[in-house]
Amino acid sequence: GAVVSQHPSWVICKSGTSVKIECRSLDFQATTMFWYRQFPKQSLMLMATSNEGSKATYEQGVEKDKFLINHASLTLSTLTVTSAHPEDSSFYICSATQWEGQSDTQYFGPGTRLTVL
Amino acid sequence: RKEVEQDPGPFNVPEGATVAFNCTYSNSASQSFFWYRQDCRKEPKLLMSVYSSGNEDGRFTAQLNRASQYISLLIRDSKLSDSATYLCVVNSLGNTDKLIFGTGTRLQVFP
């Protein structure tokens, strides 16, 4: 099956710093990747749709200047949390879609746990 | 009203039991439906897609009722390893790639 990796798997940083998270599709090309955030005991919330070679599409309420997304190649998308604050502490998960005959299937990366002190 | 609603549980069942999870969705135009499994502090993993005719994969059976906008997942002969959170997932209106997740139903299987 399709494999998606994320790096780092966890990160602890000081308030005010920026953190970059990488999402890679290892064995397939993904023109579209997605970034989600999940707070404890809550569902995954879509933050943005990342399209290779174009600007990301952000969901309502997600600040595009705070969460910078770059999808420079068909196998890599990055999410940078700029000027991170404790309320940004969350589990960030990316996914990439692969066409599987009848529909697109989303495969998820293992997630990145961000803790902002 | 939430776009995808699930009973959060937890469902505590003994090994070997049969357990059913339900899910309702609000957008009648949704076309794709899935059940994902998420273990604690891990990413979601696709358990199965849900088709209009219903489908089965081993001990897991999924059903879809478009008229009632209702999806179900039945797990037979529960195993300890089935303990996880089960997420009902529906695609959003107008975009087949955009998924809306329910909050999940927690299952705990005990010996």
C-alpha cells in the first residue's frame, strides 16, 4: 500500500519560534496533500489542501500567514508553524491521495506531535 | 449540527462479542464513505470503504443507508487488538477529495 512519512515525529519548541513539518509520499506521486490538526479527544480537522505547484487552499478560520504550506514537488509538502504559541500544541497529520480504481484513497502520515512551551 | 456524528462511546465489550457502531451525516450529496481506525496517539488508518450495497471484510461489515444518511460498522468476534477509536469519514460536498471526520467511537475489548 501507499506509504506517507512525516518528519519530525515530535517536536518541542519555545513560544515564538517557527517549526517546519515535512510530509512525503514515499512510493507514489501525490498532486494533492492535506494537512490536519487533532486536539486531544477531538476529531481530525482539515487545515488546508496543498496542491503541487500552486498555493494551498486554507479552511475557514485557519490563518494562512501563520501556517505556511509549500508543495514544491509531487512527493513533498511542508507545513511551517510560524511564531508558535502554546495553543498551537497539537497533533499535526498530513495525508496524500492515490487513485485506486474507483476513487481516491487518502493515506495518512504518522503525525507530528508539537508541544510549544 | 455536525456534518458527521458518532456516539463517542466508549464501548466496553468482552472478547468474542459483536459490536455495532453508527454514524449519521448531514450532507445528502456526499458520495464516498469510509471507516478509519485510529489507535491512541497514532494516525488514522483506512479500515474499509463503505459501498451502497454494503460490504464485508472478514469480521467487519459496513452498511450504508443513503435515505437515512446513516452508516454502520459491525465487528464480529471482537479481538483484544480491535481496541481503538473508529472514525466515520465522509467526503464533503463538491470535492471528492475533502474528507470530514467524525469524532470517533472508542472501543475497548476486554479479556
